[in-house]
Amino acid sequence: MKIIVCIKQVPGTNEVKLDPATNTIIRDNIASIINPFDTYAIEEAVRIKEKMGAEIYGLSMGIPSSQEMLREAISLKVDKAMLLTDRKFAGADTLATSYALSLGIQKIGDYDLIICGKQAIDGDTAQVGPSLAKTLGIAYITDVSKIIEIKDNIMHCLKITDDGYEELKVKLPALISVVKEINMPRLPSIKGMKHARQAKIEIVTFADTDANENKLGLKGSPTKVRKTFVPTHEINSEIIEGTTEEKVNRLAEVLNSKAIRKGM
Amino acid sequence: MASIDIIKEQCIGCKKCVGACPFGAIEIIGKKAEIKDNCTLCGVCVESCKFNAINFEFDVVENVDISNYEGIFVFAEQRYGKLKTVSLELIGKAKSLAQELNTSVTAVLLGHSIDNLSKELIAYGADKVLVMDAPWLNDFNDHVYGEVMVKLIKDYKPEIVLIGATSNGRSLAPHISSSLRTGLTADCTVLDIDKEERLLLQTRPAFGGNLMATIVCENHRPQMSTVRPKVFKPLEPDYSREGIINILPIPTPVERFVEKIKNIDNNETISLADADIIVSVGKGIGSAKNIQLAKDLADVLGGALGASRSVVDSGWIPYSQQIGQTGKTVAPKIYIACGISGAIQHIAGLADIETIVAINIDPDAPIFKVAHYGIVGDCREILPMLIKKIK
Ligand SMILES: Cc1cc2nc3c(=O)[nH]c(=O)nc-3n(C[C@H](O)[C@H](O)[C@H](O)COP(=O)(O)OP(=O)(O)OC[C@H]3O[C@@H](n4cnc5c(N)ncnc54)[C@H](O)[C@@H]3O)c2cc1C
Ligand SMILES: Nc1ncnc2c1ncn2[C@@H]1O[C@H](COP(=O)(O)O)[C@@H](O)[C@H]1O
């Protein structure tokens, strides 16, 4: 089996803080991390490999420093990694990103399964997975919370929805995006980290592809950011004081006045 | 391709652009701005510069003839004959957008045995309903629904397509936008019209809600957004309203790539997505057993039970109830956080909530910064008293 995992480098939001003076996000010294959802994608690929044998490719589009992130993926038992990096890829929205990733995937070729994270925590769009599947012309299932079985080229899985779960079946090749519930990612081993340091990351630039420039980067992106702003959260806070009894009474009063309860 | 340069002679190193850049891609080096590698060429910085020191060249994009497109489509999501509330919210919003554009709102209804829903859609503001009713449309399916929508959009050429940001909507929309090679903005919370340019201004949170971005789709049609449930209010239904119901001929069934074996519905009577009140528990609740206290409060209030990630990771509550960046985004009217510290990743899941109540033993817990009402105290003691009082 050949599995491709799409991995994005994102700013570690643990540290997102607002500068009170300028009201902008403080970005100094924010470490870049593997998009948290993609760590579940990597882990799931590794579990399939351990169960039934597979070769895992890590694929990313991003700035040159994303190589380090791909190295981290290798330390987590991803076999090979490819980075699409070029100024011509920059400024891509989800449509252009999907196109660029599809170029990498065609280079890797002959895949059975593509695994994405549910969404990237910087843009929060959850669009690249389905859009990529559509670009490649393959089936997709989003929000997969469990792979039940892969047998004779058919995958059974659970998808989490607003109403509960759905048990679904799909013929491979297909693309899935995974949620956190699917597994608990492992930490890299010392051996894995050593191996990753020497591993070769394949770098793909525009010139290495036969891409249509009009579909890439800013040019290939139908959506444009017109402006950005920091939302204001001005709220009236009331810390309810008093004895425990008094606090509870006041809170009950608040809830009674705000809650629209059945039969009241 | 587009390019960006700093005109060094004009730059005075004022740092305005540094603050404006959503990607942290500008640095001041030796009193001059420098564009770093992680610039995405979004162009946001250009306006921030008062000294015209940023030279940004946009691409000339091939022009799609956008004047052929008119009207607003709303995907009327339903499940086994019941409309999702967000679809009605979207029709109400579409109605006001359509007024500004001087055009009409069409609801697109796909499914099986759904005839009674058309009247409801008209009562809530749709001018026209396109109905496709066939057994093979009974179950939602990304590919099948996607292909049908693509065909309808090609035939009717709406300028705007709105889809609820439900789990199905967010999975379906990229299929449609990619097929049509148009733009799609995810999970919008504000929609406006730029009348002059006849453009939809789509505003959405990014970076876990720390930043808002307004996005436009200038040269491609339709302009597509998924829209977060509960941000817009549906209109008062008026069953005497008149509208056109257009029953569409049924095409040959679309081939299914993904087959549904079964639904496993939540036995929770109220889902987190629909709940007006959510009682949510954090690690401070102390034990799996104590969760019953919060459950009881949710029950008396007619609400749903949510949880922080720590509680989910401890196995006390299933992941389907996790709220936050790696869980669900919720928008109830009232959110009661019991023993939740209020980490930024948790707060990221709280969207536009009218009233947040926090009960926490630690007066310095960050949750109090976002709470409208706070009680410093032990939730294990307060919850039982509160339930008694409310009962
Ligand atoms: C990439 C990433 C994604 C994440 N995604 C999410 C997410 O989606 N959702 C999420 O929730 N978290 C998420 N987290 C985790 C998040 O950072 C916090 O660790 C988590 O929200 C903390 O949960 P908590 O508030 O229940 O626990 P704690 O931080 O342990 O807080 C417990 C609180 O309870 C209070 N307390 C203790 N005893 C009592 C008592 N008897 N009565 C009242 N109060 C009491 C304490 O003062 C404390 O404030 C994410 C983290 C990362 C790194
Ligand atoms: N630049 C990228 N490189 C590799 N994978 C990506 C990239 N952008 C998005 N993805 C994948 O698509 C998923 C959804 O991303 P998004 O649609 O941006 O929320 C991520 O979890 C990744 O698996």
C-alpha cells in the first residue's frame, strides 16, 4: 500500500497573544509546529503500515523551513517526504493549494490512500482535503474518527457528524481527513530522530512540475483577503460575590431571566 | 505572477505594515521594512503604508464573464425530511443581501419525500424553491449532492451560493467550488454587500478566532460561502407568502463512490450544534462521577453537555462533546463553564455567545476574562445547590 499524508506547517497557537498596544498578534518567537490535526493523520498512516505494511509519503507545500517539519514527520515513521516550495506557489487559497498538492501527488504516483488533517489551525477552512480529492478525481470522506478495516481495496470507516456517526465504505484510492478522536499520536523515538536528521527531503519547485502557472499561488486563487482585523471582545463582566448561598441565588436569577426553558 | 517590494527610499521604518501583516512576514531591519519568506502575497500590508513604500503588483486575471450570473442560491439542508435551522437562517440573510442587489433568493432542496418543506422555505423568505425529490437523494452524499448542485449552478448561474457550515455543508461545499473552479470562504460569521462592485464581503474568523478576515471573490462566479449556524436570525415565518416551487426533472442517478452502511445517531436528545444552553465541564469537576452534576443541570435547563479537552482525554466524556479548537465550535445562548481554566484553544470553540458563565475555584483563571458572569468557588458544591434552586 502507498499512503500519502498531507502535512502543513502552522504557527504554534499555544503562544498566540495579542499586543495590548497595537492589538495585533504577537508573532515574535512563535515556534512553527506540525498542524495538530496532521499529527493524527501521520499516526493513522503509521498504524496502517504496522498492521498491513505500507510506504508512507509526507507531502507539504510551504516555505523552505517546512523541511524541518517534514523531518519531524520522518522521525515519527513517515518513510519519505516531499516539499513543494516556490514563490510561484505563494499566496494560494484552498483551490490553488489543492492544485499544487495534486502536482506533488502525481509525482509520487500510484497511491492507495491520502490522509489529511480535518483542518489547519491557522486558516481553519477544512477545505483542502475535499478540494484536493476533487482535483484528483477520487472519492473522499471528511472527519473520519475510526478506520474499521481495509481489505481487498475497500475501506470501512466511521465519520463523525453533527448527528452522531456514520459507518461508511469506500473503494480505494480515496482521500480521508481525520479528527482527533481517531488515535493518540506517539512521540518520536531517539532512533527516529537520528534517522530523520540524515533523511533526504525531496524539494519540488515550479520548474520541476509541468504546472499551469495560472492555477497556482495568488494568481490561481479566486479568493482574496481584502482586510484583516482583530475582533474586539468588550464584555461586561460581573463577578458574583457573597456567601456561596448568595452566589447561587444570584446565578439562578440570571439563568432564570436568560434561559428560555420549556414550560416556563 | 504577483510581486511585492519595499521601496527603500520611501520606507521610514514606522512598523505599520508589520502590525498589518496577518502572517508575520514583515520585519524591520536597519529601519527599513523587509519582506520575509513566509509572505503569502495577500497584499493586506499595502493599504497600511502611509508612505506608498510597498510596491505590490497584482496579476491580471483572465476575466470570467461574471455579468451572466444573478441571484442567490441557498442550499436547503435537510435530514430525512427535517430542515436544518441554519438553512432558514441563511434564507433570511440571503433575503436582505438580495434586496441590496435587487435580485431574488432561490432555495435548493434535494432529498426524498420532502414536498412539505418547500412551503416552509417560502414562508421563511425564499422567492423560489428548486426541488429534486428522488430515492437516491434520500441520504446525504458529498459526491451525489455535489454533482447535482454543480449541474444546477451551471444551469441557473447564481452570483452567490450560501451553504450552512454544518458537518455536511463543510464537506459538500469544496466539492462544488473545486468543480466550478471558483472561490469558497469557510465558516463565515458576517456577510455584507459592496454595492459599488456588486461583491459579497465574506468575513470569517481565522487563527482560532484571534483574527477576522474579510474575503472577496472578484473574478469568479458564483461567490461561495459556508456560514456558521446561529449567527443570523431566521425571519418570522409567514405561511401566506407566495413563491415559485419548481419541481425539477430527475436525472439519471449519480454514481456513488462512498456507500453508507448505517447511521449511528447520538442518543443525546439535544446536539451541541442545536443547543441554546450548554453546560460544559473541565478538569476541575474532579472525577468522571461528578460529571453527573453538570448533566443534571443541563437536563433541568433543557441544554446539552460539553467538555474541555482535558476531560475528553481522561476518557470521562466522548470526543463528540469536546469544545474548542480541536473539537466543536458552539454558539449557544448560554454557556456555563464548570471547572474549565479557559485555555485559548478552548475559547476558540466559543462563537458569539450572549452569556458565558464561569464557575472556577481560581480567581485568576483565564476563563473569567471572557465570562459575563463569574463565580469563584467549587463547582462540585455550587452545581447541586444551583440545580435545587432552579428546580
Ligand atoms: C493544539 C492544541 C489543541 C487543543 N484543543 C483543545 C480543544 O479543542 N478544546 C479544549 O478544551 N482544549 C484544547 N486544548 C487544551 C487546552 O490547552 C487546555 O489544556 C484544556 O482546555 C484545559 O482543560 P481544563 O480547563 O478542563 O483543565 P485545566 O487547565 O486543568 O483546568 C481546570 C480548572 O478547573 C479549576 N478547578 C479545579 N478544581 C475546581 C473545583 N472544585 N471547582 C471549580 N473549579 C475548579 C482550576 O482552577 C482550573 O482553572 C488544546 C491544546 C493544544 C496544544
Ligand atoms: N500547504 C499545505 N501542505 C500540505 N498539506 C496541506 C496544506 N494545506 C492544507 N493541507 C492539508 O489539508 C488539511 C486541511 O487544511 P485546511 O483546508 O487549510 O484547513 C490539513 O490538515 C492538511 O492535511
